[in-house]
Amino acid sequence: MSASPAKNAVRLVLLGAPASGKGTQGATLAAELGIPKISTGDMMRSARDAGTELGKLFDGIMSQGKLVPDDLVIRLVDERLAQPDAQRGFILDGFPRTVPQAEALDRLLADRGSSLNAAIDISTPRELLIERATLRRTDVRTGQIYHLKYNPPPASAQLVHRDDDREETVLKRLDAYDAMTAALVPYYEGKGLLRHVDGAGNPAEVGQRIRGALAELTGGSSSVSERTPELTPDRRGGANEG
Ligand code: AMP
């Protein structure tokens, strides 16, 4: 490994059900902090789009709303965390999703002389999650995420609806979240790393709640608290539902 982990870096896990806003919030915060957002779902969709054997396997599992086996996901994350940009800190979006993944993450970081310093759970009512996912659309050219009702796309957008955002699959993904991922709340609570934020409201409001929780967790020692004053809701008003 070329670089050792930075001492006061933000190493954050974002928890929350599908469509709770992890992707949108994680991307905004990562850009503000100058650290990567690592999304296992994005990595799997890239592998699928590249048409690799592994990508085909991921596609079959994702389209059913099921979870990819832990060992495969852990390997992806291990490789990603070894990249130089992740030594400055990172935001994990969609990983871990099971207790064995969380335990593996702790081991991977410990092997690198590092550890997580924050976990934030975005709690959102189920009806809102279903409405967000089923009306979520992505512009294929820009990657921009829109919501047909709350954040409508411009006429020029070339929209796609994620296969797994169709209602039947969303319900399965929410069930998988309740069955497997909700257990991470007590896991991180037990380590004193967790804060809950309310995921209802517009992205700027939820973003402010997340920054407040992160500043509490990192005790003001991370770069987020130094940067907080510039992060007014007005400047974030254009963020997306996601
Ligand atoms: P996401 O974009 O995070 O909602 O993930 C989309 C899909 O990718 C999920 O429904 C799973 O099928 C798969 N996936 C993403 N991350 C994980 C993970 N950490 N563990 C297992 N499966 C995952």
C-alpha cells in the first residue's frame, strides 16, 4: 500500500433503506469533503454495463432485489479501499448491508491501521421510499438523478428507470433491508458510532441534518466542521432526490 490513512479523515458509513437518499447525500458530502463516495451498487452496475462475467452474475441478483453474496462484495470493497484516494477518507453508500459485511469492513480497516469514525442512519417512512424509488429517473448522459414529482427533469433529459426501482422489486429490496441491513443499527450503536437523521424533506434539509450528525460524531476534529459554514441550504438547493 502506498499511502497510510489520514488521521482526521472522515470514514463514514451511510445506512438507510433503498431510496432513503444515501446516493444523493453521499455524493454531495463527498464532493464537499474531497473524499470518494464508494457505492457497491454503482460498482456492480458498472460491472454489469461492462458485460463481464461477474457483472452478469450481479445483474441476475440485483434484478431480483436480492443481495449479492458477502464474499464477492467484500472483495470489491477491499480492492476499492486500497486505492490512493480512499486514504484521505471515504463515504460508504450501500455497504455494509449485513453484519458479516460490517465485521469484514472492521477487519479490512484494522489491517490498514484504520477504523470507521461515523455511521449515519437515514430513517425514512416506507411509503415515501416506495414513492421515491418508483418515480426516480436517471439522465443517462449526465448521471443526474430526478424525481418525476419533486424534482422533475428538463425536457432534454434522456431518462432511464432503474430496473430494480420498479415497485415489485422495490418491495423486495425493502424486505431485504429489514431482514438483513436493519441489524447494522444496533451493531454501530453498540460501538458508539451511530446517529439517526430524519430522511423526510428535501435534499438540502436532510443534508444539513447529516452534517450536524457528522460534526457531533467526529467531535469537530474532521474537516467537515471547518467547512460547515459554507454549506448553506441555498447552495445545496439544486440537489436531487435519491
Ligand atoms: P444500491 O444501488 O445500493 O441500492 O444497490 C443495488 C443492488 O446491488 C442491491 O439491491 C443488491 O442487489 C446489490 N448490492 C449493492 N450493494 C450490496 C451489498 N453491500 N451487499 C449485497 N448486495 C449489494
